[in-house]
Amino acid sequence: MDCTLTNLTIPNNLSKKAAASIRDYLYYKTYLDAQEGFGKWFSQNRHGKPTPPEELPMYATFTEKVASDPRKTQYNSEFERWKSTMQHTKRLARRFIRLCPR
């Protein structure tokens, strides 16, 4: 007996109608979770992406150049965090897509 969603939701003592209801519930829950995940991803992608610091003009002073280094470092760390979050969300979305029936 292979481990499919159908086999897991249809034990021998469960009626086919009850098993179909459980399976439908699991599909709807997966769909709603995927929809919620997409909403979070879209929001983070549109509004959560850090903005890069402004480029220094060619005539910037030494002090301005030194002051811009921490801003660049902070931007790079925030961008890496944001990128990691996007990759994690993308992996979750792929799992949801694999769970949904075709």
C-alpha cells in the first residue's frame, strides 16, 4: 500500500463519503494556505524589499565616503535577509503546488 493522500484518508472503517469530505477539506486547506502564502510573498516582494542607499557623487568628501560604508553594510545584510525570506517562501509555494491535485 503506497502512501498517497487517498490511502491515508480512506481507512477501512471509514465510509467513502466521509473520506471524500476529509480529502476535500485537506485540498481546500492546502489551497487557502497557498493563497495566504502568496499574499505574504507578494506583500514582502513589493513592500519589504530594502531600498539601496543613494550613490555618492564623484565629488564626495572622505567623511561622506566613510559614513556611507555602514549604510551599504546594513543594506547588504537587509537585502540578504529579504532574499533568504523570498527563497524560503518560494520553497513553501512549491511544496503546496506539489500537494494540490492536478
